[in-house]
Amino acid sequence: MGYGFFHWLCGGPDFFSLAGGKFIDKFSALALLPFYLIPFAVGLAALTLSDQVFIAPVYLMLTGISEGLSSPLSVALLAEIYGIEHLGGIRAMLAAVTVFSTALSPALFGFLLDQGVNFKFISGGSFVFVLVAVLLGSRLPLLNTRVERKL
């Protein structure tokens, strides 16, 4: 319900997709990479730390922000890192990995829930996973700068 409310009433992911494109044009995808998952991480933290029912729509809205930013960011990031010569093949591989991971996640989370793992533990583990991704993503612009200096 929260995602639907945010998407249709506020135009959430669509708005952030368009706004993300403007920010990418202004700053670059590499510069924005460390920040785009932060709303998702905040939503996971809120989901983990709160028992309130209103947190679910808040989590979905924050997830919608990151989801809206991901589409323009991923394409621009691939073009910035690899160039546009092989962009179609690289995007095809990215799409295959995305489909595989979105198919694996429900099975993994369902298995964990069936084994009696607490939902808060699962969402907390997801928060840590996303936080590690944010920290690793924050290193990518530094690594890219080092590669450019050597060339």
C-alpha cells in the first residue's frame, strides 16, 4: 500500500528517476553512487528498529526513492566506467544478474523464515548488507580516479 500510495499519488520513483537524471548530469554517476542506496538503508534500519505499523509504508517510500534513482544511475554508471562501445552486452549481463538475484531473494528469505529466523534479524542483516554495498560503492570513485591518473 505504501509503495502504491507513493508511486501513484506522489509519483515517487518516477520523480526520483527524473531528478536522478538531472543530478547525474550535474555531478556524474560515480559521484552519486555512494548515496543512492542510503534511503533504502534508512528504510531497512527503520523496519528493523521499529514495531510500529506505519513503518511499512515509510520503508516502501524510501525503497521507492532508491529504486527510482537506480535506473538512470546504473546506465550512466556503466557508460562512465566501461564506455558505450559494449554497453548493450554489459547491460544484458546486468539484467541477467538482476533477474537471478530477484528470483533467489524470495526463496532465501522464505527459507530463513521457515527455519524460524526472526524478521527483524533478516531485515537487520539486509541493512548490514546494503550498508556494506554503500561503503564499497563509496570506494569506486576513488578507484576510478586512481585509474585515470595512471593513464
